[in-house]
Amino acid sequence: MSDRYETPSWDDEPGDLTGGRDAAGAADEAAGSASGDPDLEASSENVLDGWPAADVVTTAGADASQDAGTDSEAPGDEPVSAATTVQESAAAPSPLADHVSGSTEHAPGELTVPPGYSVLEGVPAGERRAVGVVVARFNGDVTTGLLESALAELDACGVPRDSVTVMPVPGAFELPLAAMALAKTRRFACIVALGCVIRGDTPHFDYVSSEAASGLQLAAIETGVPVAFGVLTLDRADQAESRVEKGAEAVRTGLEMADVFANLRAAAAR
């Protein structure tokens, strides 16, 4: 009898317990032109990715203007000194700084499907479902926190404790093989993979994190059983504390995918 794995049928539900330039740059350019001093003219060529490379006008013309006792004027405005122009321009916030400092891990907002379309989706409901959890022992303080978060979420979602199987493995590199083995039993509606990889002085981090991610995806694709990714990839160990809830997030992801697959099978059978 061959032990070759066959792609599961959709009729078999796994784990079922019942079966441009800104305004500040333009103002600087206008002030430089009005003064007649070429040192004050802001270059329109000095840009970086569409943002002004500097919002501060050089002060050489301002010193000369103060020495002469004259102020440069912009047409239609009250007289303003070049030194004041320099000070205000320097105080103005840089669009590039806002662009860089505003980066986040994700964009806010919810998905909206326009009306008139059939929508097939799932919810993270755990009743009548069994769940397999594979968790790495390496970086145990972190993975213990991830596991506690995941188990608490499983309980909140209605998965009975006797329907949860936890499989500890040596490290994140072993997670894909363990997830594949659990998924092939067809006993579990979804698999939750938990681990932690911390960057060090060698390329070890890149190899392990990359192979863990691709391997877990392969386990899901080959078996048709959802495998939720709950592996932290950190630059420093202290980043883990604010991210232990990724265990609960992975549980919700796995249960939602299991539910939407069940709904798909039911819809296809009608």
C-alpha cells in the first residue's frame, strides 16, 4: 500500500468533530527671485523622489540685505525680511519627514465589498472543530507567551480543550514539517504555527525565517488545511513583549479560514 499523499477532496471537511513640489518650496523660490540675489534662489532641480531636498534658503543674501538696511518684498504681501523668510522656512515641517516617520505595520480601514455581489466568508468560530498547534521550543520565553495567547483565544472562540493538540518542536525551522504531518491526518480543521526568530550577527535569521514562512505556506497548499502563521521575526528580543498577541491573531486567522472553507464546500454541494 502506497503511503503517497493524495490531494484531499473538498467533500471531506478536516477537523469536523461530527465527521509634486510643496507650497514652502514655492515661497522660498519667490523670495529668492524678489531679492535679486542668486544665492537666495531655490533650485527646482534639487529634489529627492519628488520632495524638496531642503526647505531652508541660504542666509548669504539675508546678511547682505541686513547690512544694506533693506528688506526684500514679495509682491502683494507685507514687507518681510530675508532673515524672517529663512527662520519661518526652517520651522516649517518637512513633507519628507512626515512621509518617513508615518510608516506603520499596516494601513487602517476595513474591506468594503460593493453591493450586488455574492460574498463567501467565514468567522473565527471554534465549535465542533479540532485545532492543531505546533510551537517551537527555541526562544522559549517568547513562544510560551505566544502559546498562552493562542490557547486563551481558542478557549474564547469555543474550541474545547480536548479538541486542541499541542505539538512542541525544537525550533522555527521544524514548524513546517510538523504542520504538514498534523494536516495530513485530516483530524484538524486548521493548524496554528507559533515560533520566534531573532536577528543575530550571522545570516542564520534570514534562512530560518524565510524557510519557516515558505514551508508553512507549502503545508497549507499541499494539504488544503489552513495553516496560520504565528511566527515572530524580530530584530531584538525586547520587541516580543508587544507582539505576543500574534498567537491569538493566528488562531482567529486559522479558524476563519476553516469556516470559509466549510462554507465553500456547503455552497458547492447545493
